[in-house]
Amino acid sequence: MQQQIINEPALWRYSDLASYLRVSEHKLRRDVMNRTIPFIKCGRSVRFDPEKIKQWLNANATEVMQ
């Protein structure tokens, strides 16, 4: 029997996303509590899908006026 290796992106933790967005973990916890950022509950843990975060960023981006 042959095993298939599925190369799925890893889920991020608070610390991973905080580094990526350059914000505090406290702000992310508040965003999760207010449900303003996409997240996944794994039991009692909270994880973030990198693709969903990138889509969320693109959907909520504003253009800078010059």
C-alpha cells in the first residue's frame, strides 16, 4: 500500500500570526473574541489558516491616497 503525502499548509498559532502581522498577541486575542479575524478552534486551541488570513487581508485592505 502506497502512502500519499498531502502537502497542506500548517496552521499558525497566535505567535506566528502576531509576527506575520507585526501586532501583539493581545490584539489578536481581542480580534478572536470579537470575531473580527478568521480563526479555527481545535479543542481549546485557536489556530489560523494562512490562506484565509491572506484572503481576509486582501478583502479588508484600503488604498492609500496620494
